[in-house]
Amino acid sequence: MYDRMYEIWKRELQNIELEELPTNFYSEVADFIAKFKEETRMLDKKAAKARLLKHELRNVKRMLRDLMYARYKKILKKASEGEKFSSGILASEEEQLLAGVLPLAEAFQSFARNLLQGRLIQMNIGQDRKTALLRFLNEVPAIVGADMKPYGPFVPEDVASLPSENAKILIKQGLAQRIETTL
């Protein structure tokens, strides 16, 4: 899996266009990291193998962050320009995330068109919503939301939309901050 991930990472960073990603890529990576952690935990921390595995895990996480950030920027750019995504380009998790981004991109395009025609339309995005956009301040393990859907795990600086009930709890515990979205 390490070599496969390296190749995907390298292709994504070298190319301007969004590269094809296997549908189940993120679930495979999550399993790979979980097995890595388990194997490392069972070894003596001072053993050479444990140090090598820890170093390799650090590389995997760095590649994954780079890959996800590069894809995030490309996906947002394409969505904001109203471009369609070819079949097989996005992983299933990215398709689900994109479903939440497209309405925002469309609303922004509509706002821009109206503004360019001299009309200012007030938009109340974020009002009466059952979800909240959060920026995580600390690591938070995976949770099951009030809508019974899985969310996370999250690391500091992650941004995610969660059910309002869960968001309130995370904010109260000082684990996340609400991001206000207004146009």
C-alpha cells in the first residue's frame, strides 16, 4: 500500500489536473494506518523496527495530508468554475463532500451574476441550518453524529460540517471553533 500511495501522491502533486483516485482509496489508507499503529504499539519503542515504522508512518501521514490538500484545492477550483467531474476521478468520500460544496458554489455564482448586473441579493447562508461548519483546535476521534452518520477522526486545523447538536458540544469542550459563513 505504501508504494501505491506514493505513486498516487506523486502523480497528484506533479499534475495540474485532478488525477483518478480509486473509489475505496481512503478506506484502504485508513486500514493501512490503523494496522501500522497497531504493529508499532506492539513493539518495543526503542527497537530499530519500531523507530523505522514510526518514521514510515510519519511519511504516510505527510503524503496523505499533501495529497488531500492538493485534491481539495483542485476540487474546489473545478466546482467553483461549474465544471463537471468525470466518472471515477473522485473517491466515494470526496463525492459525498462535494455534494455539500456544490450548492455553495452555485449560490456564489448566482450572487456574482446578480452583483455584476447591479443587484445585491442578501443571502442568509448558515441560518436555520441543522449543521455547523467547524475548525478543529485539537485531535478528536471519530464520532457518530446526531444524524447517525460517522464523522472524523479530526486533527487540528481540519474543517468539517457537523450536526449542530454535536457542534455545540465540541465548541463547549474547546475542541473546535464555529466558522461563520455569510455572503
